[in-house]
Amino acid sequence: MARRTYYLETRVVLLVLSLTILIILTLMLALLYRQDRITSPLFLLLIVSATLIVGFVSYYTLYLPYGRTKHIMQLFASGYTFHAIVDDKIPLNKEMVDLNKTLETLLNTDQIMNASKRQAQFLALQNQINPHFLYNTLEGIRSEALLAGLDSVATMTEALSTFFRYTISNVENLVSLQQELENTKNYFFIQQFRFGNRIKLHISFEGEQEHEVLQYRIPKLTLQPIVENCIVHGLECKVGVGNLYIRVETSESRLFITVRDDGVGMQEDVLQQMQKKLSTRSFDYVKRDEHQGGIALVNVNNRIKLLFGEQYGLTVTSCVGVGTDVAISLPRSKGEEPPA
């Protein structure tokens, strides 16, 4: 019986049993007192003392552990922790302990990463159908455009082919910062065919030597979705020329990339909603978001946290009429795999 008192469930049963015995004892003593078999009212003091003891024990053995478990569940439900849903010290019952172990197994980071990678590979295969057919078709269009003297069409087709090749081929976790920046510049170049000189891109490096910084590894398709978000929601609606700034900085252990636009900015309620999404974890990163071309800011943030840890990710600040800043925090790493 001593082992089962470890669970809150058993403690509740013991509390109910104790209260039942206390009530029966109270009724028996009251009956004896009315029949003058007990002349001293001291039994009332005994009943009050026993009630206080039961209440005191219940507070520390039931109420406080239940409060801790409730708090853990609230954190889990809001996405602030994925470690457990019950208090390890005093769980509700044995079934909850088993459920918690199963949940920890399902939420194992390595398993999630493998599932995420398989999902990405599936989407890539689903989207590309036959990549060589797509590339050959674009190359054919480019050749015809060159023969017809349509140099701008040929250039845009080549840029589009390069973008697709990078996006849907060789699915992997990490690429060099140089590869990400080249893909981002290529995407921006394609957008300039639509916007012309209305949008401009500026890239700067601070601190460490540029050629060294370019070798650091970051998650594939980190920058392009953020740049796309800045153009679509920030610069497209702006009157006049819009500027997009990418600033790369380093510290002893981190790589900081800030993507800033001087567009229309976000309303306060929209900004708060975005910050809330970025501050909590979800599994939406394995889902395809049609409104953001399959990869949104929240998905990028979740992938970074999944690869490197909760201390890394995205933060967004914005001011209406001034623009939006997206700050990316990453570990400094040149390895093929995420640092442990």
C-alpha cells in the first residue's frame, strides 16, 4: 500500500476514506454524548483537531501536487514545454506515468527531425514530379528567348531555373550562409522583374571577416521566406522605393542575421499575434502553408529551434510606417550537422 500512495489518485482515495471515518466517528460520539454516556465535551476538541490535521495533510499532499501538475499541463498546452505533462514527483496515477513516457518517446527530437526530413523529401518529390523535365523546359524557353533576342526573358528564365534547382533538390538540414545568400539574391533578382527599381537589396557584414562568415552553416531556406515576407507584406504596399537590408554579425558563439525593411510595418495587434506564435512551439512546421509558399516565418523559427535549441530562433519587431525587423539567432557552426 505504501508504494501506491505515491500517486495522487491513491491519496484522494485515502482522503475520502479518512473523511468517511471521521464523519462516522463524529456521529457516534455525538450520539453517545446525547445519551449521556459521554459527559465531557472534550470530544468536540478531538474532532476539530482531527479535522485540522486532515485538512493540513491534504493541503500538502494533494492540493500543492495537483497545482504543480496543473501548471505543467498549462505550459504544455501553450507550447512552452514539451518535456512532460505530469509532475514527476507525484503523478496523478500509473496510467499518466505511462502516457508521459509514451509522449516523451513520440516527442524525441531525433524522431521528429527524421519525420520532418521525410516530410520535406516527400514534398520535394511531390512538387518536382520530374525536375529534369522542369529544368530542360526552362532551358528550352531560355534558348528560344536568346534566339529571339529577348535577353531579359532569357535572364529571368535562368534565374527561375536556379531558384527551383536550389529549392527542390538535395533536401538537407544545413547549407552554408553563402549558398543561402546566393539563393536569396537570386530570388530578389526575380522579384525585381516585377517591381523594377522600386525595391533594393543591401547586404552588409560586421565583425568577422566576410569570407569566414560565409562558411557558417544555417538551415536551408531560412532567409528566402523572410525576404519574401518583407516584400509581400512590407514593401509591396509602400509608395516609392523600398529597401531591404540583410546585416550579418557574429559573437563568440552565435551568428546573428537581421532582415530589415523600411516598408509599411505591422499593426500592433498583428505584431503581438506574430510574437506569440514565435514564442511558442507547435508542429505546424511539417505542414504545407499554401499562403506562404509552403514555408512561413513560424515554420522557419520552429525548424531553427528544433535543430539547435530553444535559445535560438526568430524575433520580430515592427512599427507602422517605419518598417519591420526580423532578427535570426543561430549558433556559429561550420559542421555538416547541428552542434550538440
